[in-house]
Amino acid sequence: MCIHRAVLSNQIGQIELLCLYGADVTGLDRNGNTAYDLAKQNNLDQIADRLIELQFEATDEFSFFLCNKRPDHK
């Protein structure tokens, strides 16, 4: 998957663009890894954190709108 390649290439900007155009951050590669799994395996903590934020972006905005609180996914 494209997002997996972007993670392995440490391309945070490309990851942002892929997600903007609908990339599935929870999708699995042929080895059964998500993009987040690859980021953690390769010690790309900034990318791993951003992937978590992207995964929950919509629900976090709803939570903030309804409760005025932002969840911490760490």
C-alpha cells in the first residue's frame, strides 16, 4: 500500500496527503502490518503518533465539539 511505502521512506508530508485523499491508515500490507506497526517497528515515533491522530481525527473532533475535551490516545 502507498501509505506503508511512505512510512518506510519517512515521508510525513506524503502520509498527510495520502490521508487527505482517503488512504486507509488501518489497512494491512501483505505481511499483516498496518502503517502504524511499520512506524513503531522502525522507531519512527513522530510518524506513529501522527498516524494515531489521523486514525481518530473525526471522532476526536466530535468529542471536542460535544464535550470540549480532546482524547489522548497514548
